[in-house]
Amino acid sequence: MQIERCTKVTKCDFIGCNNLADYSFSTKGLIKRELAFCEDCLKGMYQEIAKLQVPKGTNSHFKLRPKIKKETK
Ligand SMILES: [Zn+2]
């Protein structure tokens, strides 16, 4: 799977979006046809993916506990 610069002039596949596609998502036959989408929709998708793929460790309880102890002293 890879995301490529869209070479053909196609409309963005996202419903309600009237932009021309900037990128295409190539799956080499894994989905029926390549998904074409514009820059805005790419950003939208990225934000949704980022919600699912939150890097672990930033909100670690192990890191927070010593701080809380110091503040309560
Ligand atoms: Zn779009």
C-alpha cells in the first residue's frame, strides 16, 4: 500500500468534497479501485488516524506520580 501523487485529473472521492484529487491511495488490487483524495481530506484522515494511534508514554502514570508527591509536600 502506498500513497502517491495523483497524476490523473480526478475529483476527490470524499462525499461532499468538490476539490480535485492531489493524492491517490494505491493498494495494488486490495480494494476495488484506487482511492483519490485532496490535500484537505488527507489532513482530515491523518487527524482521525492520529486519534487512534496516540503515542504511548506521554500520559504515563509512572511519570506523573513522582511529580504529584513533590507538589503535596
Ligand atoms: Zn477532498
